[in-house]
Amino acid sequence: MAQTYEFYCERADEAAALADRATLDNVRERELRSEKNRRAKPPRNG
């Protein structure tokens, strides 16, 4: 699967949704870190 900008945006959106639904603090924090990292890193070409 090619990791495109859209791919990273979709994964970031999923992480944000999981963080919103998380009941455990460590899970919420993990998903928020994941979202932040996915939005910050542009996909590599090649």
C-alpha cells in the first residue's frame, strides 16, 4: 500500500477517534501521540 498524504490523514483521524472513545488514560495518550505524529510527518517518496 502506498503511504500517501491521504493515508496519513486517515490514520490520524482514526487515532483521534480512538482517543475520544478511550476510557484509559494511557490509551488516550498513546492515540493522541499517534495522531500528532501522523499529522506531523509527510509521507516519503520512494
